[in-house]
Amino acid sequence: MAKREHSLLVRTFRFSSFGLLLGVTISLPSMAGAQLLPAFSAPQTPSGISKVSNFQQKQPSQNSHKKIDKKPTPAVRPIPDPQLPPQGVQPRPDGVMPGVRRGSIQDVNAVGDRKIGGRGLGNWYGERGEIEMGQQYAAEIDKSTHFIKDPVVDEYINRIGQNLVKNSDAKVPFIIKVIDSNQINAFALPGGFFYVNSGLILAADNEAELAAVMAHEIAHVAAHHAAREMTRMHYAQLGSVPLIFMGGWAGYGIYEAANLAIPVTFLQFSREFEAQADYLGVQYLYRAGYDPTAMISFFEKIEAPEKQKPGVIARAFDTHPQTPDRIEATEREIAHILPPRSEYLEDTSEFEQVKARLARIENRRKLHAPAKSQRPSLRRASAGAPGSEEPPTLHRPQINGTPD
């Protein structure tokens, strides 16, 4: 957030069934009594085939990896920082990397036992206040959003999310839901109300990439960024939903240029908070057993679309860290503060099964949707299903019972 004050930070919004921003004012009802669910226990390794990163170091990053299954791996960029520890540096006897102060925000072994952005001069909200705030906003989102109603998908995403929460600094239980939207995004409200778009799951190449995005959003809650942002602006209009919560992973997240009904500079957390969510998210990803370089590989996915957003949209998100900077910072963090491991979890067969289920849901919806055009359309091939290696199928609409 730029240092100048913005009096219009808090604006009203409404979601369509696919999560697009509409300039429609909504009125919040009285406090919704959403039930908070306890965090699940950490998941066991699925019985299906899993891909594990074997920690054979590549130069220069200590935590670069080589997959056992020998499939292509996302390239990890060389880190041109002369201050990086030399290859082969090991943690001190206390398990902390050299140069890292024990118990500090850099100490991954202290996750869960340290105070990150708690109540004080920078945060006027207590835990109860944050939960109540999140309950109100979540009630409006739940009323106006279409969710994936598949128990297998819900259970899988909750298992990943609750494992990350257990390995984070978050002090509240999380409620996690999957939004039926092809936008590549996820966002978390204060108090642990967490939403993952189905488009994010389909866009991820493996479970570790999906977990990386989720870890970033969990970090926003763990560090009380929403409450701190509200405190920074000196007020909170509880009759509308602040768009700072909705910026999401990519900065522009669920927003389309044609649907921006508000000044686009109000759509995200400050650069400082986004950078901190990256920093903490990598630690949570590592603590949960995932390959931390998955965050870098997903950064590279969003880098290309960012370059295609010219003019005002690109400038609007100047407060969000630029992707090359995020990649460089994450590489440096992995090399400096994460003790090396012999193996990391990267993917599971269950991830591919869930992607296949979501692809089938999407195809069924398209098949039964009213025809809007007689132009040919591409249908998504089901990931993980037989024939999924083939290119998308060209589907032509039928006219009078025969293909056009």
C-alpha cells in the first residue's frame, strides 16, 4: 500500500457465479453465526503413487531438486547473489541455518511459536474481532457464489489446507471452500475463511504448486494483514466488503478490466504485506513437507499474463511485488533460511484424480449450458484420465441434429 492515505479503500462488491467483480452494492445482514471447524490432523501420504523430490542439490540453490520419476522439473533460476551461503552449508546444531536468529521470523523451526503481526499499535483487532469480521464477509460471499459440490474435491482441498494451517503461525481454525470459477486465484478472509477457485486447481501442475498458493493466502491470515491494513486506514466500513481481502495470489486475481467498477489501486494488500505472505508461505510449504521451489514454478506461470496487461491495469498493481522480484526473493529465502532435506513431496496421484473430476464437472456444465454461439468451442480434456495426453477436443455445435 502506498504511504499516502486512500479514503476510498473500502468499497462494495458482489460476486457473480464465476467470481467476477460487479459494481453492485450489498447490505450485510446481522452477524452470521458461521461454525468454525477444528483443524484436521496432518494428512498421511496417499496410498496412490506419489512423486517425491530427491534432494540432490543443483547449483547454486541448496534446495533445488531432482525428481525420482525423472520427469521434467521446473527450472530454478541461478541466484546471482554473492552473499548466498556456499553450497553444502549445513544448519547449526540447533537446526537453524547460519545467520538466522533463533525464534525470529526467519527461523522456520519456530513456526507456530512466534508472534506475527498480533494485536498492538499496528492492529486494533483481537482474534474475536477478526473472526467476526470474516464471518460477516463470508456470509455474503456464500450467498452470492457458486461452489463446487463434490465431496471428494472438498475433502482433498481441506486436507491440504488444514495440513498447511497446522504447519503455520495461524491461531484460528480454517473453513475452506472451493469456488466454481475458472479464474486462477485463492483468497482468505480474516478469521480463517478461505476460498480456493477450481481454476487454480486445474492450472497447477502438481500438488506442491497448489499448496504454494494456499500457503501464501494462509500467511495473510496468520500475519493478521487484513486487520493491520484496516488499522492502518483508521476505519473499517462494516457495511461493505473491503477489496483488500480479494486481491488474491496474482494481485489482479478475480478481476477483469471490463468489470472494474472501482479505482483499481484499491484491490490488493500493500507491497509489504504481499512480500511477507510470500516469505511466510514458503516456510509453511516447507514445514508441511512440500518442495518449496513449487512457489517459484507457480510464480513463473503468472509472469506471462502479467506482461500482457498493458497500461492502466499494469500500473494499477504497482503496489503488488513484481513477479521477477518475487522469484528472486523466494530463491534467496530458500537458499538462506531453509535447512536442506533429502526429500520433498511434490505430487500425488490423488491430485490428478481431483483435477480429472473438476475437468469432468466443467465439461458437463458446458455441455448443458444454453448455446450462445454456433462457433466451434474447445473442451478441456480430463486431467489424469485415459487419453489426457491428447490435445483438447474440438467440439462443434449441432444444427438440426447434425454437426455443422
